[in-house]
Amino acid sequence: MRNVIFLTGEDMLDVDMPIVKEMNASNSNQFNITWMVVLRGYGWFKEDEINTFCKQNNVNLILLEQLGKLKNPLSIFFHIKVLKILKKLNPDVIYDSFAGTPFLHFLRPLFLSKEKFVIAIHDVVQHYKMKNYMARTFYNNFLMKTYDNFHIFSENQLKIFNEKFKNKKTFCTPLYLKDFGELKENNRITDKKITYFLFFGIIRPNKGLDFLIEAANTLGKRYDNFHVVVAGKCDEWEVYDKQIERPEQFTLKIGNVETDEVPDLLSGTHFLVLPYRDVTQSGVLLTSYNYNIPIIASELEWFTEYIEDGSTGYLFESENAAELAKKWRSA
């Protein structure tokens, strides 16, 4: 029986949960699976939620908490702790979506062979104006150059990866549909005169919220039969807030979106809007598809893999607020 470790950071918990569940359920005594989860204080998942999930699905769990900021040099001791635990478990395979920024994989040769690792890479190329862009690019490139086995999550990112890195072993499978529970009753959706558009998730420059606001400002001068809901954490919300000309046409929830709040957000929504400047994968798109909510999105390569224009959603020219406004009117 092969000993398999799933090493997951808090930011990838919702990605790895269904994988761990299904692999553990279909194990057939071929693997001994242990899930090592590292919480980083984001507050997206509670310990009780993770423990309950693992008990319900008979998953062997090791739950760790990484205290302090990632840049804190003292975090090196936490990474050493993780590596010591991994070595003690004596794994045959370590599936790693934790990444261990900034020390773990520099220290790894002191404890484990690189051949044991399968590295999950979501962003072969970093997003537009991503925070700590240079550091992220350096660390990701280090991982991609150092290791041999990779899981890539989209065909367009796989193509870029294979062009940059030769003779690597890769496999590509998409993200699961994301289920956060049953949709809740919501009276907003019963108002047939109003169309509700939702933007949710972590708000970063590459996600193009400024184009959504510009489109809403344009339409708001002539129409009052729509409403925009924006929900998600944002480090520079004041920049976007100043752009909104008609606050009465917006509902804002700026901060972490708890997992149990997602069904309520979606139950009051007609369309999810994704006006991104660039995209590798989108968990919110797959969440919306899980609940049969159509998408309005930029015409970018990954979105065209998932959205059939005019059928499962609508595509518009990227970084073009006027085209987005037209799609809103025709949706």
C-alpha cells in the first residue's frame, strides 16, 4: 500500500477538498491517504468545518496552523516542523498545493527527495499587478525548474508551462465544481423588474472590477432596472469606491465571504460577472455553474474553454466596459 500525503494550504482548501474526498472514497486499499492542512489565519475555513468534513469522509487529518506573516523569518521554524512531520510519515508521494512560501522548498533537500513531490501549479504566469509579483514569479519559477512532476489546472496554462519547461511530467485536470450547500430562499430574485449581477471573490487588479463599475455607471444614466452586488476582500477598496457614481445601484460586502454565505449570495443573482484582464482558472465560475447561474465574462482563453457564448453565458471583449454594458443589456 502506497503512502500518499496531500499537503494543502488554507487558500487551496476548497480546491483539494473534493479531490481528497473522492480519492479516499475510491481508494480500494491501494493508498494510505493523509491530509495535512495548513491554516494561515485567513478565516476562510474554521477548524470545526475541516474536522467535521474529515470525520464524515473518514479522512486521516493532520491540522497545522502557521502563525505570523509569511515574510517573518521566524516562519522558517514552522517549515522545518512541516518537513520533519512529512519525513516521519515516510510518504511515497506528496501532492503539494501548499507551496510553502518562502522557505519550505529551499529546505526540502535536507529532509526529502524531490522525486516524492507532485507540485500543483495554478498560475504558471502571475496575474496582472499581483501583490508581490516579482517574489511570486521568482518562487514559482524556482518550483517549476526544480521539480519534475506537476498538476496543471487548465489547457492554456499547460501550453505555457510546456513551452517554458521541457522534459517535465505533467497532467492537466480542471477544478471541481464548487458546492457550498443548498441555495437559500431570497426575495430579491422574485422582483421580475430587476436584474441582479454579482461580482464576488478576492478583489485584485487582474479581475477588472473597474470595468464592471464603468459599465454600471454608463447604464445607470439611462436605466434603473438592474442592481450590482460586490462581495469579497479588497486591500484597496477606496480606489473602487470612488468610481461608483450611483451607490444606490450597488450592494457592497467588502471583506471575507464566509463559505456559508455563498449560497445566499448566489440565490439572489441572475448573472455572475467576470470582467477579468487575465485568467488562469476561476473558482467562482465553477461555483456559479454548480448552481446553474450563467456567466458574463471577458473573452479570454480559459473562459472560452468553459463558456459557450449565448448558451452557458456571454463573452465580451476584454478590458472593454462599453462592450460589457452591451452584454448586460442583451442578457
